[in-house]
Amino acid sequence: MPDLDTLPGISALRSLTRGDSRVIVAVIDGLAAEHPALDSENVDIIRGYWVEEDREAQEWSTAHATHIASVILGSDSSEAPGFAPQCRGLLVAAGVDEETAESELGIARAMEYALSQGAQIIHCAFCHPSQTGHAQDWMVRAVRKAEEMGAVIIAPAGNDYGENWCVPSSLPTVLAVGALADDGAPMHFTNFGELYEGHSIMGPGENVHGADVDGGTVLQKGTSVAAPVLTGIVAALTSACLQAGQSIDPQRVRDVLIATARPCTGAGADRCIGGEVAVDRAMAVLLQGMSIEKARREFPDGPIAPDAPAALSVPPRVPHAPLPPHSIARHAPEPVGDPREAYLREERGFAAAEPSAVQPSLRYPSMAFPIGQVSYEFPDELTRDSFARSMGSRLSPGDGDPEDVETLIAYLDDNPAEARRLRWLVSINGERRFVATPVGAFASQIYDMLAALVLGEARGDITVSSLPGWTTDTTVELRDGTVVRELRMNSLRGVYGWHSAQIARQSAEAVHRDALAGQVGRMSDRSQPGETTAIIAGDGTENAVLGLSESPVVSWPRLRVAPSDNVVFAIDEFLHQVYFRDRQEPEISRDRAVNFAATNGYQVAAAFMDAMGDGLEYVQYRTEYSPFARVSGLCWDVIVQFIDPSEDQRAMREYRLTVDIADVMPVTVGRLRRWSAR
């Protein structure tokens, strides 16, 4: 958009902060020109050491780099002010001509160089077309290293009409950015597709103002100019959080931007990736402590976008590199249209269309794995009175009170169909977040399980439940005015309830018992369950330690030592940190992996017992995209770290649990692994 201040929240963000020198932004592109917008002591222009000195920077490379850098870091005193001119900028020239610009190795080197200079935000302007979306190994390692160091990488999704993927934006930890036209509809050339799902967002990509190589300014369009708008927003929000007394955490900023994005609308919405950036919502969450759902309510969706061409049912392809005879690409039953023609439209001056029936955004449905508490409410007073009459409260006051949990559940046991008339609420740390809606062939059994979880919580047998499902764009207004999103559930798999104060000891004792019996890594003897087990398992296996059957570990010698109170306490503290202290966003990939790992008390207990048995102490946990993955999988490593408190020269030890979140119900991949890390 010509005036980016028209985006909700942008003007307020610019008034709040112009960046912070403690936030380092690296821009990987061509060799930027000297320009008044980049004439600042905060900005360094660096030619990559791997780029030969005798290579002359081509004009297109320099022009691109100059424009992109100014959108992010342009000086306030220039004609092209950026989003965060007071951040420290490293303009890294990684490709100055066609040959060097096409080198993934050069981009990987630039990323590692930026990390070595302390960059927390890395803008990669390069976009390499790919039929598979897979990057070369050195690129994958560089992106993984950035994730480990807490940095965020932002990259354009590409301008190839959805004909192919684009590297590095196709990698799941990179924030991929698509382009919106001035009217809010997707640009006709912007890339889209399933590989961008869950780590993408749409930003303004038509007529973006920036520095021109000749010293003036110019308007540019494309995902290449939408991406620096997002990078500038991430840099400014990170700076604002830092200036508000928070730590530098651009990964949290990225996740909040994805979670708060407004749904795309109009006929072209099926070419959106992620949703439209909503700075006003993100500021409310990051700076005011507002929840995601409340921010969506306080700052509602915008107007319906004008009509735009819909996506073709055609796999990504690269015209100059035909698919091989036995490609995994889908075969079209008949010739498909050329997307370059099908998506083409006038980009300015066309009339707005009526609201379309197309699903608003690719963000929903979104898989979710919340850990919280289950409750119920009556949709209205008429429903409550109906239950009261049916339960006989007028005949026997107190015995038929629909607000009494035990009485209501007993009534539902006799009248299971009545459960559908209630609203089943899922709360996280006391905040109601979802309405659970059982669907499919097993809906009646899921209703029974929800009722059992509510009853278990009322009796004090259960404090925490896991409820895998998928969220939709349907919202429900509760009786107190709270608006929550629908969580659909179609299976009992993964629906568990347990007592958080007991799971640590139960898990540790199960690991110890199996180690003594030589059973760890196979299957525990379920014939003698623990007496205090308070777990309800959706697969009908009562008294089972949660996650045991899915999560074998190796039989390490220290697991044969009975767990001490200190070990049990440490396990309990770790689980409580995930359940109650860390903020959950169960629709985000990494949080789904962490939440699933925290239901797997067995493997967590094995890690703590082995490490603490060797005199180590728990420090923290983190996540990173996993190098271990099944075909079509999406795996994350949940890494629990320990140090030796008496010897600071001793290497840190890590225990890695790999979780595949490609499906609604995550699964563990392989065994719990351990190694030392310097």
C-alpha cells in the first residue's frame, strides 16, 4: 500500500518506537548502494567474505538491496524512512550477480555470519524456486542454528503464481511472506501452498515505497517488498518489547503475528498464506498482556476484500524443469489453465465484489493440542430450565440441580444424547479458550469422555486434560460475553486426564519398575497398576502411565535407581512449568510439540532420572525443527537441558524427544536421545 500507516496499528507502532540499537537486524541481499536513507552510524554495509572481490555488483542486485534495506532501516531524516531506523543494521551482500545470487551455500554462509555478529532478526531477500521445497543441507543447518540461537528468519514466499515453492521460505521455521495488493486481495503472482502452512503471513506488496539506487525513491511490488515490511514490523515490535522491560524475543513476536493475523477474504483468499498481518492485535498481546482471543475481539476483522482470481488445482511446478515420469506430484485429469493468465487482473481501479463463499483463510482449520481444564455451561436459561425439569429439580430440590456436576453427569449417563445440548468449554490456566465440539463416528464416546473429565475435575482426581483436535473459524459467544473459537474433536486418541501433582511420581516409579524388570523400551507390565494412578485414557486403558506405549526409551543404568524426592520434585516443576506457567498457544506448531511432550511423563521422567542421577541440574527446555522426520512428517525436537552446578567446565547435557505434529494427534519418533553439547 502506498501509505503503510493505513494498516491498523502501524501508525501507533511508529509513534511508540523507532527501533532500538540493542536489536540487530541483518539483511541478506545484494550490495546496497550509498543512499541518504542508509547513511547512518547504525547501518553497516558488508560484502560477504565468500564473494570474490573481482565480481562486479550488477545494477539489479544493488537496486533491490537498497530498496529492501530502506524499508526496514531507512533513516527518519530521509525521503524513505523505514520501520526501525534505530536498530543496528547489517547489510550483508551475499549475491552480487546471477551466479552468486543462486548459491544456497552463499546464503547459508551469510546466515551464519549474521548470527556470529549477534543478529536476532535475519531478512533473507533471496527466493530460490524449488519443485520440492527442500533446501540443501547447509541451508537447513544454518536455519536450524538460527532457531537454536533464538533468531528469526523472514523471507519472501516468491512471485511464481504458485507454480513452485521457494527456498528458504518453504522451511518451517522461516516466516514466509506473501503479497497483498493495495485493495487487500492477494497479488496475482504471489506463491501459495501447503508447505507455507503454519509459518506464513501476508503483508502489503503493491506500491511499497523505498530508496532508489539513484538517490531518490521508488515504488516496488512483489513478495520481495512485502517481506521487508514484515521484517520491519518484527524489528519494531521486538524493540518496543525490549523498551518495555521485556527480553529480546523475536521468535515470540513472530508467533504472535502469525496467531493474530486477520483472515483473508474475497475470492482470492485461497491463495493467501497464513492471514493478513494485524499489528494492532499483536501490540495488544505483546505490550498489554492481552490474550490472542481477546485481541481478536477487541480489534475485529476488516472489511471484505475485493474479488480476485481463485487458486487453480495444480501442483507447484517449475516450467524449465519438467516433473520426472514418476513424480509424486498429483496428476490432473484434464489440462489445467495457465496460472499466469488465470490469476491476472487489473491491480488498480476495479470495483469491489460481493462477499465470496470461499473459505476466508488457509489458517483455519488449524490443528491444536491444548492442555487445560474442561467445564460446561448451558447456552441459555431456557436450556438450563429444560435440564432442571428433566432432572426433577422441582420434585426434589437439590437432587436435580443442573449446576451440580455429579448430578448432571449421572443424568447424562442415563441420557447421553443430552450432552449435545451443553457447551463443553476448554480453559487454559483459567482462561476459557475453546468450545469443544465432538464430530464424526465417535462423537458420542467423546461426549462421554468430556463428561468423565468434568466429573474427575469436580472430584479432585484430575487437574489437567489434553484435548487434541482442530480449530475452525467458527466462534461462539459465551454467556458472559467471552468469544471463543470452536475446537472440533473426532477421535478419543490423545484425550487424557490426570492429576498434575501425581503424574511425576507415577511416571518415575513406572520407569524405575520397568528398568528393574528389563522392560524399558518394550512395554510395561500393566497387570499391577500403581495404586494412586488418576489418569483417564481415551483408549480405554485405565491406570496407564501416560504416553508409555508410544514412547519407549533405552534402559540406562541410572534408571534402575529408585527416584528420590528431589528427582520427583524436579519432574513435577518441569511439568507444571508447561501446564501452568508458560503461555500456551496450542495452535502453533512448537507449542503442540511441547504440550504433547508434557503429556509424555514417562520419557520426561527418564530424562530427569538419568541426568539427576549423574549429579546434573535442570536448566531449561527449548525446541527446534528436527532433522529426524518421517516421509510427509513435520517433526520438532523438544530439548531438555541439564548442567553440572559444581563444574562449569563440564558440557551441558541434552535430552531430545522428537515429536511429529503432522497429524491432529502428535506421535513420538524414535527413542529419547541424549548427548553432551558445548
